[in-house]
Amino acid sequence: YTSADSGLGYDQIVDIGFDSQGRAWLATFGGGLDRFDPTTETFENFDLPDGTVHGRYNKSLTLGPGGAVFAVSLRAGGVNIYTGP
């Protein structure tokens, strides 16, 4: 998959984590945070309009309790926490 042929936010992926539902969470360096569902083979992108703090440029991510995703923002130097569905 590439950003040109799918819903992937950006081609440069810097970290990947898998949630309890088998979905891949992708921290990208330029396109925010993406979630890939292997059952539907679709991407969902989470970016600035979704409330992230300068979330386009990520450095890493980790999955926490209750499905929370923590993405470290490279440019803002902060951490974005996504707790949605």
C-alpha cells in the first residue's frame, strides 16, 4: 500500500503497533496516525482535524490499556493520546 493507492496518510512509516482487534496502528512522519484494518484492507487516518497536537510528524507510538494509542510528536515534542473507537 502507498498513500497514492490507499487511505494511508503518508508513505514514511516510523513505528507500528497492533491492537487487541488485530488492527495495525501506524505512526507516520508527515501524515499523522493511521489505523489499518486487515479484515477490510482499509486505512483510517487521524490527523490535526481529529484533535492531535501537531500530529503529522510522529516519532513513535505505543498502545496502552483500554485501547489508548500514544503517539510521540516529533515537531511539537508532545504526546498525542487517541482513545476513540
